[in-house]
Amino acid sequence: MPHHNINDYLRQYIRTVSDWPVPGVQFRDITPLLQNPKVFRVLIDAFVHRYMDSDLRPDVVAGLDARGFILGAVVAYELNVGFVPIRKKGKLPFTTVAETYELEYGSATVELHADAVKPGDRVLLIDDLIATGGTMMAGRKLLERLGATVMEGAAIVDLPELGGSQRLKDSGLALFTLVDFAGH
């Protein structure tokens, strides 16, 4: 299935919810992609087939809280590599490193277990969506602080008008996304 066909195929299963979580936001809901077993498999396979190539194969997949856990865990399993969760503050029980970042309406902190990755690990950082890029940037900083290399950031959806994907690329992070939506 050529990339543009995957893009069109997946796009029809992404639900837009107006005015959530705040008025004026067009929320891109990926849960319908997960509900249909065939669609879920096409979605996961699009990532797995990319990262099976030896030059793009990670040592570890890191998923961003919370929808990045769904994708990341399945992709890691299929690639036969480990999975590490990057969680919202206060959810991890062991020693953590933390990174705070700005949101459109406030700030947030994400944490990673201090032993989640080893120096030199090649990490695929995955989330459902890139908006402002703050969460992915914070996750990358945590992984790099532990000595890992984030080889690529991946997401189902890019919202390019919010500037996050450009900001991440400008910082030197390679990105792979499957569907982009104009508008917010």
C-alpha cells in the first residue's frame, strides 16, 4: 500500500471532536483507529515495516503518556525490542528524571525511570499526535540526559499549523508521521 494510500485510509478513521478540551480546538481522536482490527493492524504495520530496516531499527521504543503507550508497546513487541513509558509526573514508582515543558494552556512535567535506557541506546520516540511538539521535545531531552540517542520521533498525526513538527525538525530530530491535518 503506497504511503499516500495509507494516509487516506487512516485519515477516514480519525474522528474530529470540536471544542475539546477547550473551545476553538479541533481535537483529532485516534481511538477509532484502534477499534477496528484491520485498521489497527494497517496502522501498526506502517510503523513496524519502517523500523524493521536495519538502519532505522531502534534498540528501545519509548512511548509518551498516554496514547503513545498503545502504539509504542505494540511496535516494540513486533520489533522484538524493549518498551519504556515516559509518564506524566508522579506516576512512576522508581527513581526518575523529570522535564517540564510549556503547553498552550500552562505547563506539564514528564518523567522517565533513571534506568529506562542505557548510554548509546538508539531510541524510537512515539506518540499519537504532534501539535506544539512540547511533549516530544521533553521526552527527547529525558532520553538524551540518560545518554540515549533519539533516532526518530514518530506519530500518527501531525498538525503542522501548530508548528511542533517544524520546531522538532529544526532541533535536529527526524520525524515520521502518517497523516497530517491542516487547521487546529
